[in-house]
Amino acid sequence: MPNPVVHFEIISKEAKALQSFYGKTFGWKIKNMKPMDYGLVDTGASPMGGIGAPMGRGKGWVTFYVGVKSIAKTLKSIEKAGGKTIMGPMQVPNGPLIAQFRDPAGNRIGLVQT
């Protein structure tokens, strides 16, 4: 598969409760990343994930991240195809370059430069 799903996020105001829920339900190992209280999820397989709280007043959402060779080129293709860039590109501290977009139906999807 040329562009696999490489990461997922579950963002909710109930992040701590969801970290506990998913950890207990599926046996996922969740490491809390201070000071953001973002739980880095190890599912034991690929993709890896995260569970955290929204910044500001956001309601929450679920996002999957697609691995791509060039975020800049991919975002241009997304815009031409009817999508809209909503975040990034942004360098995660000690991590990858990421971005997010909305598809034509309004779904939030992420990109990770691999």
C-alpha cells in the first residue's frame, strides 16, 4: 500500500477516562506525555495512536493519519481535489512533520511525512 494509515487520534474532553477505557478494553499501553496530558498509545501493532484533550473549546473528534512522502505536495493535491488544509504543516517536537485537512465531506484527516 503506497500511503498507509500510520497513526490515529481520539480527541475528547474526557481524554483521561478514554485513556483508561481503551487501555482496559483492548489492553493498549498508554504513556502519558506531560505536560500536555496526551496519551501515546501502543496497540502492539501498527498503527500507533494517541488520546488527548482538545485545545480550547473543541468538542473532540477521531482522526486517522496517512503516511505520505511530501506533505506540501499532498496538500496541493488535496486542495485541487476539493479538500481544505486546516492545520500545518507543523513539526511535532522530537517527532514528524504533520498536517491536517478536511475532505470534501468535512471529515478531519491527518498527514504524516514519512
